[in-house]
Amino acid sequence: MTFTTWITFFFAACIIAVSPGSGAVLSMSHGLSYGVKQTSATIAGLQAGLLLILLIAGAGVGSILLASEVAFNLVKTVGALYLVYLGVSQWRARVEARPETGTALPQSHPRRSAVPSLRRRFLTGFLTNATNPKGIIFMVAVLPQFITQQAPLLPQLLILGATMCAIDLAVMHGYAFAASAMQRFFRDPSMVRRQNRFFGGVLVAVGAALFFVKRSAPA
């Protein structure tokens, strides 16, 4: 892989990472709810899902998924339903008030014991990216453009995967940090409900949109 190829991929990966998607929405939602430190587990899960998609595309399995309408629709449906489930759960999150202050205390908010386990946060991030058919389509369509056929495949996949994950890791933490910085504005119970319903509604909308994603026509 030449430096020119890598730097081109670097800029392409930057554009992909910054573009709003389900991963960005999840990072902002968890950043606002749990803070940046706790959201790091979620973001690590997002990267694991991203790497899985990259390996699937690099191994050619992604092409099989796109060629099989049944397989593609199965992945699409699972991914869409999962995002809808996350959105509904966020929308319905109960909010309690601290008796001594009257400030908001959602079940998924400030008390450390109420924060989902590290495993659950990681799994939520992983499934959000791993079941995203748009990610599979993009990888299958774009990744081959940066692969040199005459060179060994694995080292190239490792370089591209490390590059993409490093960029996405930084961008998702940026989204989480920006959302976390606004926590002080969301202490009132009504504001927390609005926050939950906003992010829940966005996740449901993104999930619903996945139902309309079409697979590429077989060559």
C-alpha cells in the first residue's frame, strides 16, 4: 500500500466518521447520560463492530450478503429492529427526582450503580455497528478501491482497520464529550425526559430508515 493510497483512505475515513449516524447518536446519548468515561466502553464496542464489518468486507463475505437478498434482508431487519428497541428503551426511561434537591435522577443517569454494566455498554455499541447494513454496503463498495491485489491482503486490512478505528474512536469521543458538557443543563426532570425522548426518537427514526436500505444489484 502506497502512502498516497493510505492518505486518501484517511480522508475518506474522516468524512465517514464525522457523518452523523447511529454510532454518533449512541455516543451522544450515552455521553449525555453517563459521561465520557463511562461512554468509552460503548465506543469500544462500536469499534469492534466496525472492525467486524471491515473484516467481513475484506474477506468477501460482504459481497455474498449483498448478492443474497434473504441474507441481506435478515441483517437489515435485525439491525433496524435493534435500533428501534434502543430508541423505545431510551424514550421510556423513567426519571426520578432527588428528594433533597429536586433535580432529575433518571434510572440510567448520575448514580453510578444505575449505569449499565461495562459488558452491556460494549455490547450495545458492538451490535449497533455490526448489524448496520449501510456499513456493509459502504465497506463492500469502497474498501476494494484501497486494496492492492498484488500485495498480501491481511497487512492491508490491518492498516486500514487501525486507521479507521483510530479516527472513529477520536470522533465518537468528541461527540460524547460535546454531549457530556451539556449535562448541567439537563438536571430538571422535564429536561431529562425531553433528552431521552429526543435521542430515543432519533434512534427509532434511524432504525426505521434502515428498512428502506436496498442491496446493490448483483454484477
